[in-house]
Amino acid sequence: MDVTNESTRGNFILLGFSDRPHLERILFVVILIAYLLTLVGNTTIILVSRLDPHLHTPMYFFLTHLSFLDLSFTTSSIPQLLYNLSGRDKTISYTGCAIQLFLFLGLGGVECLLLAVMAYDRFVAVCKPLHYMVIMNPRLCLGLVLMAWGCGVANSLIMSPMTLWLPRCGYQKVDHFLCEMPALIRMACVNTAAVEGIAFILAIGIVLSPSVFILVSYGYIVRAVLSIQSSSGRHKAFNTCGSHLTVVSLFYGNIIYMYMQSGASSSKDQGKFLTLFYNIVTPLLNPLIYTLRNKEVKGALRRLILVNLSLRKKL
């Protein structure tokens, strides 16, 4: 199929795995199921955190924002991806590609910083438990979330135009599922060292610095947990912090690999699968990780189900 015809002029063609249609059919089914489960899981976390008064704490305030980010992150790209995988039309308009890139960079940056904020919340909860509610007051929590959003959006406002304005000399085919920065940089017909250098510097602030902060925070947390005399107290602290650390490892591992190397040197197929992983698998696993390892969330779910059942019986 020749996709570079008159009707696609001005659009991008997202190649994906066009040369392996059987793989695309499998991916369509897997991604559709994963996306639906992601919507259900993260929506449940948001509703439970907001409806149950026991969860009106800083930790669940941040968790609600994380679930909202995961919903936004996947919805910014998965519907378009499913559309492209379902048929022969693999085009996306220039405007659509620009919006997708902006949201991808912006929401991804916000999530990187929000995970660091959540690590700080756990650090205060474990290392300064008596002053936790004083330090993590509503004003500070809101300020930290707004800072994460501001920095993430600012990063996207810088990198999105720089990536899209790179000369492509008529190239329209994006060897990827999505309009992602490394794939678009590879399309450029000029030297991209300056753009990649700026991207690397911004990634230090958005990706690497928060990850280092998280590691340092958890160093203090582990030391504090080991000093707790009560075995049940240690178990509870490890469970709560373990959930967050698992999410951090899944998200940061892929992001650092993808964005802390040059777009030209990254493996194309490997990059595609890594993108699918942190765009689909991580948002899908986050609700499971936090609910399966968290007695408070499971308790809140049980209470909401019991209340709902009792209301139905009365009706």
C-alpha cells in the first residue's frame, strides 16, 4: 500500500508494525483490553479516594492526581493508536500529532515530578510521623501538585515546538505507533545535536533529578523503618512505601532509557515496545499495585460496596 499519496499530504503516517499485520491484530486486542481495564482501575481509585472520608489524607490526594494523570496519559494516545491498528488508515493530521506530542511530553513530565512529590510525602510520613499533618498541610500539597503541573507543561512548551519545527525534507512516515519525540527527531534531515542536547538538559531536571531525589528519600525511609521496634509498624511502612517504589521503578526505568539517549541511536523496535509498556502497562498496573498492597484502599472498597448493597436493599 502506497500511503504517501495526495490524500495524506500534510499528514503524518504512523507506520507501527505495518510490515507485520498479524502482530498489529494481536496488539489491537491486547491494547483494547488493557485500556479498558486502565479506565476502570484508575477511575475506581479516584472515586474511592474522594468518597471515603478515611482516605482524605495527603497520600491519597496525590494518588488521585496520579490516577488522573494515568487516565489522561493513556487517553491522549491510545484511541488514535487503536484506530490506526484497526484498519489500513494510519494517518494522523499535523495538528493531531502536535497535540499528541504536547500531551505526551507534558503529562509524562508531570508524572515524573508527581512521583517525586509522593516520595517526599512518604519520607515525611515515616521519618517525621508526629509532624506529618502539620508539614503536609493542604496548602503545601496543592502547591506541590501545581509545581509539578507547571514544570511538566513548561517542559512540553519548550520541547514540542522544537521537535515539530525540525526540517523533515518531505518525510511523512513516522516509524512508530505514536508521535513521540525520539521518533520525530529521527525523521529530521538536519543535524539534531542541538535539539537532543536541550532535551537531555531538560530531562536532567524533569526525569533524572526527581529519580535521584526519590532514591535519597527512600534511603532515609529504609533507615527509619529498620529502626521501628514494632514488626507490624515495619510491615505497614514497607507495604505502603513498597507500592510507591514499584510504581517508580516501572515508570522511571522506561522513561530514563527512552529519553536520556539520543533519538538517532535508540533501537526502533525496542523503542516501540518500551513506549507501549509505559503508556499502557504502567497505568494499568498502578491501581493494582496500590490496591493489592494497601489494606486502607481494600477496606474503603469493601465499605463502599457494603453501603451500595444496603442502599439497594432499602430501595
